[in-house]
Amino acid sequence: MVFLGLLCVLLSAVIVGLYIQTEGTRLRYNNLSEEKYQVQMQYNNLTEEKDQLQMQYNKLNEGKDQRSE
């Protein structure tokens, strides 16, 4: 009977440990998902800024080419 009680305690400890590990993993996943979203937004903003700068550069070069003709 003592063996069965110890087995129940051990099983309970394993279940609690797995629950804690699962919650920790879930928190890390949520944090990484948020970080991924923020990095994606920064990437999108930088890409948009790069495209605007490229258009400005192209317009400046067009004006430069027209003056030199």
C-alpha cells in the first residue's frame, strides 16, 4: 500500500513538472511570436524606406542625365 502511495506522489510530481514545462514553452513561443512580428514590421518599414530612397535617387539621376545632354 505504501508503494502505491509513493507511486501516486511521483506521478503527481511528474504531471506538475510537465505542466510547468508546457507553460514555460508556451510563454517562450508567445514571446518569440511577438518578436517575430516586430522584426517583420521593422523589415517592412525598412523595405518601404529603401524603395522611397531608390525612387528619389532615380529621380535625381534622371534630372542629372537631362542636364548633361
